[in-house]
Amino acid sequence: MQVYAVKLCVNDKRPRAQREFAALRLLWVAGADIARQPLGLDESAAILPYPAVVYGWLPGEPLGGNL
């Protein structure tokens, strides 16, 4: 079973979803398995009401607490 997460981003003049997708993709390409893998990007807000980034779920336990 595949598990996914979708993050909705604020729809303003800054390309928030695109920047997040690009940063996480760079980590993934570099082999840094420290964040969820970005799988999709919808900047148009055509599918959901806001720009969105779709992730593959990263297994494990959250760090929790105050970092």
C-alpha cells in the first residue's frame, strides 16, 4: 500500500510550492534521505484550491518535542 501526503501552500505572489518542491527534490537527488520525497507539484491550483506539493511518505517516527 502506498501512502501519500499533500501539502497545500499559500496562494500569493511567492512561488512557495515550487520552492518547496525544488528544495526537497534537490535533497532526494543528492541521496539525503532526511525528508519526504516530492512526487508532484500543482502550481495552477486547478486540482485543489491552493498550490500543492504531493509527497511520498517517509517511514519512521517523528522527532517530536521542541527542536
